[in-house]
Amino acid sequence: MTYEDRLFAALADPTRRAIFERVAGRRQSVAELARGMPVSQPAISQHLKVLKEARLVRDEPSGARRIYSIDPEGLGPLRAWLDRFWSDQLAAFKAVVETADDN
């Protein structure tokens, strides 16, 4: 499975996307993430494991807890993958505009 496959598989689940968005807002522990979520704390841990394997989040120890945050090193390849499409679309738009200007 490629990096992109793991990444999109991880984000395909709505609960994981919600967790990812909450962690993007601020660093949080599993217990903090579980509050206000419709799933149990063990389920949150399992979702975080998938997000971590996809390199979307990372964790660091803080006493007896682990604090989760966005993994910028994992987001870099995702951004590069998306930028490739953005660049292609901008080039296509530029070509259309230039063609229209010639007419």
C-alpha cells in the first residue's frame, strides 16, 4: 500500500476525519478527544493508531498521558501530492485565458 493509499484510507472514515480536525485545532490527549465524540475512548485510541500509521498525527508523552498533534512531516507529502494537481489546474486555466486573449 502506498503512502497516499494509507493516507486517504485513514481520512476516509468520518470519525478519523473529525479526530484529525480536532487535533489540528489544538494538541489533545485521548481523553480530551473522547469528550464530545460519539465513540469510546478505546475506539478513539484505535482511530489515532490508524492516523499515526498514516503519519497524519504524532504523539508525545506527558506524564501518564500521550498528547496528539498534527505531524507536519506527514502532511508535507500530502501537500505535495495536492499541489501537483493545483499546479496542473493553474496551467490549464492560464492556457484558456491566453487563448481567449488571442481571440
